[in-house]
Amino acid sequence: MALLKDILYKVKLLSVSGNMEQDISAIHFDSRKVDDKTAFVAVKGTQVDGHEYIDAAIEKGAVAIVCETLPQNLSDEVTYIQTDNSARALGLMADNFYDHPSSKLKLVAVTGTNGKTTTVTLLHQLFMSLGYNVGMLSTVQNQINEEVMPSTHTTPDAVQLNELLQKMVKAGCSYVFMEASSHAIDQERMAGLQLAGAVFSNISHDHLDYHKTFDSYIAAKKKLFDDLPSSAFALVNVDDKRGMVMLQNSKATKYTYSLKMMANFRAKVLSNALQGLELNIDQKDVWFRLIGYFNAYNLLAVYAVASILEEDSVEILTHLSQIELRNGRFEQIPNTTGINAIVDYAHTPDALENVLNTIDNIRTGNEQVITVVGCGGNRDKDKRPLMAEIACRLSDRVILTSDNPRGEEPEQIIADMQKGVPVSQARKVTNLSDRKEAIKLACSFAQKGDIILVAGKGHETYQEVKGVKHHFDDKEVVNEMLNLIHNR
């Protein structure tokens, strides 16, 4: 319980009608969750406008309504608060209601098109191994130390987010590392949070179904850094040409990292193999269990964050070198066939190119690279031909298949991808909309020593078709098919 007037601290109020001294038991922006003594916040979402559900919320027991446009008929038993931005108000109210949890720990946000999940996961594992109680908010899962809580969005809604942070405070967490998606930043889900720092990894073609233009996508990422307080740090990858853009107008203490140019934190790739990476970081040669140049950036970012947070450099590198991730990011699937099978979450052109370039760098040249890839439905269509072109350019065989088709027909998505297949490469491409059959075909093509890449879903254990999520795990299917075909 909290007083309505206290929950509204820092919210911009345009008008107030009713009792501000009453107790509030919960905050909701979904009218279906409303109960007695609830404050209902009418948020204009991408699909639904919460203002249309104000009456329904009142019928279910809402005693306070926060909205941008007041209803024509006001109830004498309800308090109405008009604000200029309901989404931002929701974030601020949630922060107040849960007693400002982010101010009681060090919260570090990681943003960028690729690398968010790996960086956050590495930070979580590193700081746990350094002896801290640590929270994590990621695409794959939310965690308090080893306790796992399922995740449905890259960044939870503002109420869930503050509720989780409060749990982390109560569990004694000193640090929390979170992914900050462009959607969450744009939708003010992080409003009211007090960040200790923010990290920018990179930016490439993605989410234009939502942001419409690349400039809007960049602006959403930049907002995270613009809003940082002077007490926070901002760490950016300057090998991405937009890294320095993120630092413009930021009040935070600024740091940079790079594999290619002068920066506060630098690393050099000494070797890159299927067994791992050897990097020179801070004049020390260290072997890591992760693979690929993109993971060199992730490891360097993690080292930089830990250094900024005043951890000992030798301790950081010692613990970091022992971490092995199993999160669907360049995850090798153990098997007895002699075939190298890799599952990766790559679902953007840049990510797919990174993964295939990594494979190209570590292959001998005598083996086939067989890529299974699709694109999600109801998402940015412009990237579909790009994904196919990259797969063709960097693979010996390509199978275009279904990813999460959602509300679209898989065959249409594949047809969109097919437009990116060069005429000269057409013979190496097979279209097969059944993802399980596509993986089976890839396994049947492969011989000992070959490399199969199954891209697009990574850690996901479902396939979303027509609004229904069906169990589907790329790792399980790859294992099943390799054994079925090669271990008879």
C-alpha cells in the first residue's frame, strides 16, 4: 500500500480531480488485472490504447485513473490525474510504489543491436564468481544469483521491472545487469530508474517495423545515454561509427572500448578457433572459452565495465576466462558424428554476417558450411533479402526456412528472402518451410568435419505460429537429426 500522492512524485500533473490522500494497493496498465484500490494508467500502446479501457478498469475497482485525455464523464468516486505522457508516468509511479529499488543497487544497462544478452550474461556470471549477489534482466531469462525467472520481453514493463528490482534488493543484490531494448527505451519502460552506467555495443539494421526509420532507431538508443545522470558512466564501442554519437550530450563519465583504434579499453585478437579465443587485454594474454570476433567485443565490454566498477584486472580476467556460456549464442552442439553443429540467435543481417565470418575465419577450407536460416513474421521485411544474400555469400549450402512466422505465411517470408539470392548462387539454395525438415536436410547434407549453422532462434524453445507458441528447440532438433542420420 502507498498513498496516491506519494506514488505520483515527479509525475508531470496537468490536472487533478479527486482524493490524492487515499491508499493504492497496486498499479496496472492492463485493465484485466485491475482489482480494488488499484491505480489504472491508460497508456497509448502500439496495438491498444488504454484510454479505451478506463470504464472497464473502474468497474473492476480502480480508484485512480492516470491518463493523457480525460473521459467526458467523470465519476465522483474516482480520482482522475491528467498527464502529458502516461507511459513515462507509469515508470515513475512504479519506481515510487516499489520504493526506488534501482537507487539501492548498482544497475547497469546494455544496449545495441547485437551482443546485449551475451554481455549481460557474462557480467552476471563474472560478478557472481567475484562473490557478489547479482541480478540479471535479459531476453533469455531474469535471474537473482542462480534463481531463474522466465522472461517474456527483452526489457519487462515498468511495473514488472520495478517489482523484480525490489526482489533483487531484498535478496541482497549489489549489482544488476540488464538489457535495454530500443522498444523499452522508446516506450519509457525505464523511466524513473537510476542507472549506475550504460553500455553501447553496436547498431545495425533491425526493428524498423517499429521505429520506421534508422534515425529513429539510433535516437531511441541515444536516449538511454542522454538521460544518464552525472554520477553514472557511459561506455561505448568506438569501432561502431555511432559509438561517439551516443556520448553526445551525455552528462555521464565517458569511456570507450575498441579492437581497432585508440580507446580507454583495448584488446587484440591473438587467435580465434573453434576451441576459443586468445586475446591480449591490458597487456595480458588470456584464453577465453568463447568464440569469434563479436565475442571479443563482448568480453572487452565486460572487462571494461568491471574495471570501471573498480574490480581488480587480474581477478576480472581470471574469472572471465573460466566462463562458458550455453545460451544459444554460437553454441556448439556436442555430438559423436564429427560434424560441427552450431546454434546461434543471429536474426539480423549484421549478426548473421558476424557469425558466418567467424566460421569462415576458423574453417580450414576443406569442409562445407551449411546454413539454415529464416526470418520472423510481422517484423522488418527489408532485412529478409539481406539475410538470404549474406547466407549465400558465406555458405556452401543454404536452406531458407521458417523462423517464428507469427501471423504471416512462412512461404511468403521465404519468398521475400529469396529476392536476395543472387542468380549465380541459386543452385546452392533450398526452400523448406518446415523448420524441423530443414534442419534434417542440413544434417543429411553434412559429412564429417562439415559445419552446420542453424541461425535465428538460439535460446528460444518455441516456434510462434498464428499466435500460438509450439515447443521447438533448435538444439534438440539438431541433436535428434544428427543421431538419426549419422549414428544408425
